[in-house]
Amino acid sequence: MIGFTINYALNIKWVFSYRKYLERPLYEYILMAAISLFVSGLNIIGIWFLSEFVKIYYITSKIIISIFTFLIKFLIRKKILFQI
């Protein structure tokens, strides 16, 4: 929880210049948490899928999925939270 809060603070300060929910920071925080939970689920499912069905070594699966989920999380946050 502390790590997520620090991540949230850094995102609103340095990463995105426009905040769609500037007047509703708790709502913005909850949306950001929901996005993170969703992407974490994608991360788990992706590692499982690549390791079990595609038969990729689990560490390689983790690297592939981590890059994918990093991009997905950034794009979803940008679209939902920080874009006009």
C-alpha cells in the first residue's frame, strides 16, 4: 500500500502533466488502484499461460509479460486518468 501510494504521488507529479480528476483525488486514487489490480491479474495469467501452454521458461515469461503489462498499465492510466 505504501509503495502504491508513492507510485501514485510520483505519477501525478512527474509523469503526467494533466489530471482529469484533479478535483477528485480519492476517486483518481481508487481508479489507479483498480487499474493496477487489473494489470496485476493480466500479469499472473500471462505468466501462467506462457509457462504452461507455450512452454516458455517461467523467468523468460515473467520478462515478456512484465514489458507487456508495463506498457498496458501506462496506456490505460494515460487514457483513463490523465488525458483530456
